[in-house]
Amino acid sequence: MSRFFSIIVIFAILVAGGGYLWMQKSEQEAKARIADRLVDARRTFADKARAAATEDDDDDYLRSMKGALKAYDADLKAVYKDKPKWRDPEAFKKRVEAEFKEGKLNEAQRKSMLEGYDIVKDAYDTLMAANWEPILTQKGEGDTRFDMYSIKRIRDDQGNAVLEAKVLFWGIEDNTRMTWGDIALRYWVKRMKEVKQGKKTVEEEVEEVLGKADGDATPRLILQDPKKYIDEFPSFVSVGYIWLPVMPRESHAMDIEYSYSAKKGGGKHDTQLKWEKFAIPERWKLKEGEAWEADVVEATEDEIAGTSPDAGVEEEAKDEAEE
């Protein structure tokens, strides 16, 4: 009897162990299927995002990109249909906290990893909600697009006021080699001045260049592999932010130039983005009593008219060449 009981107990243990191994194998297979489907969903979104990012019209871009994101969200729901709890955008954060608690990470490592995660999670929530509105956007070369969608006033390490702008860099991924160029800002101001009209001198409003600011276009921070933090993060986009100087209080508009070069797909794509007479919101400007250090540069007649000072010379050279 005792022998029979031993056989039953041993058999029961073997059956239970076999069941556990079967469940473990089944879970691994489910994870593999979901991983494959996620790759397919990200690839499908990348194709749609590429088409949207290269739209000439900004409104068409935004409408197409939001549509692509909504379709991607539907695809994600299908991917995780059998295991909805496995879709967890906070999985990275939970893992970091667990490893910190176990002593596998120190405080500096934890802080650095969570800072990156917080930036990615914020962008993820924005994209998946598909409710952002670009402040400045323009397509570049090589299927890239710059989209600045949020800006706030902060203080740098020296206590100086700066503008921190959140940016979506479409078409820039983890395998894209970036070379950042320059950023140039030119501020415009409206002033009442006396001008001659025939034999009379009258006062009228004119535009002048108040000053200029030049700097490096390198983002303050850019994360080219956001899926490292959230597995389901949309493909074909990097996230980050750039810093801009607080604008002169008396300026009303500015010209912006922003350049970069993207090496991808065996080619190098140089981009020079330009925005002219962009209206400056009041919250971007210096507050009462704050000073802005810059040389005042008056606009030439050509600048005020919006023409190139070399246009006439170029036309003359062209005429001479034709003769």
C-alpha cells in the first residue's frame, strides 16, 4: 500500500511539473507571437508615418499622422487581444524601481533611467492621444520632419530664463546618423518713423530688424530609440527638446533657420528649414524689467521689402550672360 501511495505521489508530482513546463512553454510562445505581431504593426505604422511626414501641406501632414496613429492604436489592441495586461507602457519604470529596490541599481542610475523614461512616456501619451497641435513644423530632406509642439519657460543651471521646446523628429530613428547644423533667429520690431512722401514728411509704421541670435542646432536632448523605454512606442520618430533664448520684449515676429544632416539608407540628406515673420507669443518674451543683450541692427530697405539685396546684381549678371 505504501509503495502504491508512493507511486501515486511521484506520478502526481511529475504531472504537476509537466503542467508547469507546458504553461511556461505556452507563455513563451505567446510572447513570441506578440513580439512578431508588434514588429508588423510598427512596420505598418512606419510606412504610414513616412507618407504623412512628407506631406507638403502642414494640415495634411497633421491629419494623416493622427490617422496613422489611431490606426496603430487599433493594431496594438489586436496584437494584445489575448493578453491585454501585457501591454504595459509603465513596464520599464516598474523594472527600474524593482532593480533599485534589490540593489542592482544605484540612485544615479535610477534617476538617469527614469528621466529618459519620463520624456518618452510624455511623448507616447501625446502621440497615442493624437491631440497635439504643432507650433512650428516643416518637412525636411530624406523623409524627415521637424515638429515643435510644446514650449515652456524654464531656468537653466545659471538661473537664466530659457524656452524649452518639445520636438518630434520624424524620420530620425536609432540607426540614423545625425549631424546638427546651426539655428539662426532674427527678431523684427515695428516702429513709428518719419519718412518722406514726395515733398512731405509723414510718420508711419515700419519694420526693422531689432537683433539676431545664432547658435548650435543640436537638441538639448534627443532619444533616437524610444522603444527602449516603451515597447509599443510608435516607430519612425525620435523625441527630445531644444532650448531657445527668451525673446526681446519689443519684438513682434522672428525669422528662424534650422539645419541638420541625416545619414540614412546609404545617403546623406541635408536640410535647411526656414520660417519667416513667425508671430512671437507674449509668453515667449522677456518680462517687464528683464534685459536682453543684443546689438540693434536696422533693417535695410531690401530686408523691409522682403527682397534679397543681391537680387538686382544677380539679374544684371544674368542679362549680361544672355547677351
